[in-house]
Amino acid sequence: MGEVARLNDACVSSPFFNQQFYEKQRIQLHRLLYRLCWPFINPFNIKTMGFDLYGVNPIAPKNNKLEIKALEEQIKKLQDDTELDTADKEERKWALEEKIESLNPGIYFRNNVWWWRPLWNYVCEACDDILTEKDMTKGSYNDGHKISKAKALKIANRLQEQLDNGDVEAWDSKYQLMLQKLPDEDCGVCDGTGYRLKPPKAGAGSIPCNGCNETGKRKHFAQSYPFNVKNVEEFAIFAKHSGGFSVF
Ligand SMILES: [Zn+2]
């Protein structure tokens, strides 16, 4: 999983890669896969870049409903338009769908794998009387496990309570302190010696290690898993409006 995430990071950070285009393509692709039959397309569950959560029956905030309806009508009109070519239509449709998504927080939520694990851990801890063991375990896999509307609402309410009473903030402080206290680890590229073998080989050698700047140490692996209050807030809003959600 780490390998794929690293490859993905390398890809996204490449100056030759248009990240916006990539992001749009990715969202569209996932939407398509979701609409089709996921287990049939991906029987071995190959996807490790992050976690995409889709609202089963997203309920827009009241104040945004009219605007969303107008945008949906624009999409319908677009489909009937005979003047535009297919690519043009698709591009305009995406733009309208993006607007709809921004007006309805229950449609979609994403965390990359690093952010998802601590967030889901927190949700499981806070909602251990709402989620079953199966829900908790399946929430760590990308196989489309569904959380019902009733549970999603309970989760949203519980998280909101904990945001309001300061529990999330307290958890965040403890979590950051725990991360700070973790000792550095030996660098895996040079086996902690500061000098490595010639790339692509890893291990102790005679070349100054670029993985650790010759120190032989690097930050503890767990420090790659961030957590903050804002991420919990965003997830609570998604859960509240999702009408139940699936974890892909
Ligand atoms: Zn090293």
C-alpha cells in the first residue's frame, strides 16, 4: 500500500503533471466506477490511494436546494443541446456537477490514506456504540462498505457534540503530543548508517544517503498520519447530509 501511495505522490508532485486535470479525471472515474458494479470491475479490491466516501442519498442544506435544482436543470438542457460536441458537453457538465457538489456537502468526502486512518480511528472511538465491529473494520478498506442513513446521522450528531464540548480538541492535542514524543527511526534506505548503496538498491553502502541527508535517521513512520479538528468538522457535515454513505 505504501508503495502505491508513494508512486501516487511522486506522480502528483511532478511538474509535468496537471494536478487539477488529474483530480477531475479521478473524481469522474470513481463516480463512474461507483455507478457501475464495483465488485465486478475490481474483484481484488485494487485501490489504495485514498478513501472516497459517497453519500447514498445526499440531502442538500435547505438554503441551497433552489440553486442546486437550477444547476440540475442546466445539466438536463445541456444533454439535449445538439450544437455542442461531446467533449464540450462533458466539460460543462463536470463544471456544473462540481458546483452542485460544493452546495451539497453530503455528496462526496475524501481523505488520502494518511488522513483517513486517524480520522476513522477517532470516529470508531467516539461512536463505538453506533458502529458495529464490522463497520469499524470495513471502514478501513476500499470495498464500498455501506453505513446506513440512521447510523450516519448518529455519527454526525455524536461528532458535533464532541466538537462542541471540546473532546475533539482534547483528542487532537493528545494526538499531536503523542506524535511529537515518538523517537526518530533508522533510515530504511541506508540501514541507519547515513551511506547507501547505489540507487535503485537500498542498504548500507558508500554513497551519501539522500533519504536522510546522511543522518541515518528519519521521522517516525506514525508521523505521516495527521489529524486535526477541521477534518472532523468536515466529516461530520458530510455524514449529516449524506443520507448514509459508502466507503471506497
Ligand atoms: Zn539514510
